[in-house]
Amino acid sequence: MWSKQTTTEPQSQPSNSEVGNDRPAMPSARSSARIGASLEIKGSVTGDEDLQVDGKVQGPVVIGGRLTVGCSGQLNSGAIARELAVYGKVSGNVDARDRVEIKRDGAVIGDIQTARISIEDGAIFKGRIEIGRPSPNPSAKPENSRPSGPS
């Protein structure tokens, strides 16, 4: 009897680990990337995932997900993203489809276009804000969705 249990036990363990390897570690649909504090990028950055910038980026950033400019992060150009959270400094115009959050130590110098905005006490903002409804398609422009007039 004991030998049967010992034989059965090793067989069941590999089966469980094989099943565990087939499953993804996290069911998250969105991956993320990070630009570290010691990195400086000169040029455009594009992607569909979330991005956290803790270094310096000089060039346009177009992200399909959430763009986070960390406390040590500096973005010296325009940015287009689904969401933007600013803990550091952004110098340039921003277009965030869903929301913009400027945190207590964050600064945005430039115009903002978004559906929702949050500016915490102590944050710095210099520019213009245009609030509009979020578009269902990130590539659709509000002008295209409006009727052109009577036909």
C-alpha cells in the first residue's frame, strides 16, 4: 500500500506543475514597460502597453495605455495616451483620451486635452485645458463624429 502511494504521489506532482505552466502567471491583459531614472531617450516612443517614465524623454510619446511620469521623470515633448499620471515634469502638449492626473509634486507646462482631469494641491500647471467626451476609438477625432449639418 505504501509503495502505491509513493508511486502515485510523484505522478500527480508533475501533472500539477504542467498544468501550472500552461496557465499565465497573471490574467492581466495589459503589460507595462519602464524607462529607468538613469536613462535618457532622444526620439519618439510608441507602444500599446502602459509606460512609466522615471528618466528623461526628449521626443513625442504615443502610448495606447497609461503613461506615468514618475517623481524623477521628465518628458520634454508632447504625449498622447489613454491616461496620464504626472508625478514629475511634463513640458509639452498632452492628449489623454480618458483622464489626466497631476499629482502634488507634478508639473505640466503645456495644453491638455482630456475627458477628465485631476490637479492636486501643490501641483503646477501652466497652459490651457480642453475637456471633451472620451472617444470610443483612440484614432477617432471629435470633429469626425459630429454631424456636418443639415443634408
